[in-house]
Amino acid sequence: MLPWRIDPLRQGYQASPRERAGSLIFAFVASALVFLIMWKMGAVTGFGGGESSRLTAIDLSDDGQEEAKAAEKQPEQKQAKQAQSAEARPVQPAAAPPAVPIPGKVQWPEGFIELSRNDYRAGDISKMKRQESGGGAPSGGGSPGDSASLGQGPGGVRLYAAQWYREPTDAEIGPYLPQRRMQGDWAMIACKTVEKYHVEDCQELGESPPGSGLARAIRQASWQFLVRPPRVNGKPQVGEWVRIRFDFRPKKSGAEDS
């Protein structure tokens, strides 16, 4: 007998309930086997909560890429702001420890300078050497043999007393002097010292009697003068100014510092 029968009223065939039950059981077992195989291979993950439930959306448009770049820069900007705020924050100086009072120490008034025994001993003026006041070095702190300063000359320059390297002869200055001159007449000029003991830029300072022309005559003859440069702190100062004074005598002309 065949397991199925043809219904004359309907076209086709119909399975019996028993056959239907067997088919359902077979389909269920097959589905369970397929699901088990897929789960073993990792194709099926758990459902529900946990990290596997989070979905990630990827936007490939231009706006989405710009938003992604902005999201990546936000942590870097935040770290940079935190670093700047840490640098800008002022560092609080460490507080000095409180002073510990020393038993038996004398509390001096404000502004009092405390000195030790060595300080008092060094300040004893009775044991200091007295500076020699006579001869030798000048009072201005120079060296022995320095030229004497005679104040200011033309243009406010400092004048020093002249010292001859070689005194001029009557034959050298005679042609420039006027014929009429008497004992007691004098002339004074200021000159700038140059190399090889010569002088230049001489200027008239005074003469006696006034209008005698003696200062002019000495200035015109000064190109022959040989004068030592002034000495300051033991060193010759070429280029400094000197004052030259002539005192006229009956027989012979001479020069002296004043």
C-alpha cells in the first residue's frame, strides 16, 4: 500500500500527519547542526549586552571625514591646553621654615650691625699706618715725577707745566722778538704736545706789558720748541696740552714753569 493517496476532489497529493512530523523533526535537527557549526567557526556571536553589542558606523563622505579628523584633533588640543595651563600656573615658592629662637642670644634693635672681634680689631685706627705727607707722590694719587696740573686752557682742556727737552737758543727766538723789551717782561702760551717732543696749535694766553707782542712772537717761534709731554701716573701723555712761560732777562732768554 502506498504511503500517500490521491484525493479525487483535489489535485496533487497530501502527506499524512506522521510524515509531516518526521519532516519537521528532520528540518529542526538540520538547522541545529548548521547553527552549531557556524557558532563553532565564529560566524555567530553572542546577542545582548557587552562590547559585542556596540555598532560602529563608517561615513565615507567629505563631511564625515572632516568630523572624524576633528574628533581625532580634540584629544590633542585638550592635552595642549592642559600643558599650557600647567606652564602658566605660577609656582608657589617654598615657604621658609620659621626661625628657631636660640636661647641666650641677644636681640639687637633693627638697623644695628653686629660685628665680631676681628671686625673691631681691623677697625682700630690706632694701628693703621700713617701716610707720609711730605715729598714723593702727589696728593691726587699719582706717581712721583708727574707733571703739575695748572687748571684749564683753551676750550676747557687741562694744562700741565711744561718741561723742556731742549731749551730754545737766542738765535732761534731772537728774530721773532721785538727790539724793545725790559727785565720783568714775560709771555705765556699754551701748546699741544706731539711726537718727537714737538708742539703745535699754540695759542697766546697772556703777556706783560700788554700789547708788547711778546706772546705773538713766542707763538710764532714755537715750531722750534722741544718740550717733554706731561707725565700722568708715571707715563708720558702725548697729545696733552702744556703751558709755556718766558721770563725775559737782560742777557739771556729763558723759560720756567709756573
